[in-house]
Amino acid sequence: MEKYSEKDIDWLLNLHKSTGTSTRIDVQPKPRRPWKRWALRLSLALSALLCLVILPFFLLIRFSVYLNLTYGLEAWTSLGGGILATIVLLCVYLLLISYKVANKKLLIKIGGIGIGTTVMGYCLFSLFYLSSVNAKSADVQSVYRSMHPVLRVAVSTVTLADNDLVITDIERIEEDYGRMGLPVNQTSLHYRQESGYVHAVDIRTLDRGFIRNALLRGSFEVMGFRTIRHVGTADHLHVELRE
């Protein structure tokens, strides 16, 4: 029997080195970070929830403005249409949340009454109450009800997100322009219009941040109102409902 020396055995064991074959290097995958996935899911869920919360308020005002401007409906009829659309939307929310309930007719009957009462109560509060915190003076607070009903509900809704909002002016007469040292504006929507209401309101923007003022202006424009930024010593945002 042929004998192999220790040198021969070492040569056989290291044959792959002499033939130029390379060893396999296992690349370890990067460890997963599940917290990133959960953070993304949480962000998306919160964003969706925020949209669902905001949507009824947006629909209430935007649909009212749409009815008023597009179809020329009078103030209270337009607002009534917005209220009805909001009630329908919230009833859809209720059905989606309670999809497992067997007696859906009873659910809509009882839930619809509660939803309708809540929406109507919110609108009545917005129509007839303005906090002194949100009015520049008692005079502004006293003429709050002269403002167009849809505009009143819009301003009140914005105060939910911006409780420091301050209304500086609502109703004017021609003599007011002289007292302010301004030329008389015959087409001002601060006058009472044919609808019987004032269609404009001025909101303070002085000493407020750029982003905050941009969000304020964007909110009213998205809801269908026209806005004009007046800068100067009496820096303010003019918001109007032009028929």
C-alpha cells in the first residue's frame, strides 16, 4: 500500500488555494428595524383620523358656500343645505363604525336624531355667540350677528383650531372710512348687502407668525371665501363672501 506523507496530506487539504478557488463569504443582512414600520403606520393612521375629524366641519361650510355662490340660495337655505350634508356624512360614519349591528334602521333613527341635534346645536352656538377673547372690542362683539350666517359659522370653526383669533372689524358705514383716514369704498362688503347681512370680516394678523397666518388664510380659501391680506400698521386679513 502506498503511503502518504504528512506533506502530501497538507497539500490535498489546501488544494483549493493552489487552484485559485475562493471561499464563500456570507453577507449578513442588515438587521430590520420594525419600529420604523410601526411609526409609519401610526403616522398614516393619525393623519387619516385627523382628516375624518376635519371633514364634517369642512363639508358644513364648503357646501353652504357652494349653494350660496353657485345656486344663489339665500343665507339660511344655504346653511341648511350644509347642515343636512354634514348630518348625512356623520350617519355614514356611524354605519361604518357599527357595521356589525343587526338593526341598522333603529341605529340610524336614534343615531340620526343625536347627530342632527349635535350639528344644529353647534351651528346655533356659532351663529349667536362670539367670545370677548375673539373680538377686538365690545363694538365688534355687538355687531357679530350682522355678519352672514355662513361666514359666522366659518369664523367660529376656525377658532376651534386658533383660539387666539381676533376679529378687528365687521360692519361699517361710509363715515367710518373718513374716521380711518381712508377713501370711501362704495363697493365694500363691510356694508350690509341685499341679503341683509355683512359679507366681510377683518381678522388680526399683526404680531403672528408667517406659518400661522398662512394657515389662517389657506383655511378660509379652501372653504370657498375670498381673502385679501392688508399690511401696514393695521395688518389684517380681509375675508369676504362675494355673491
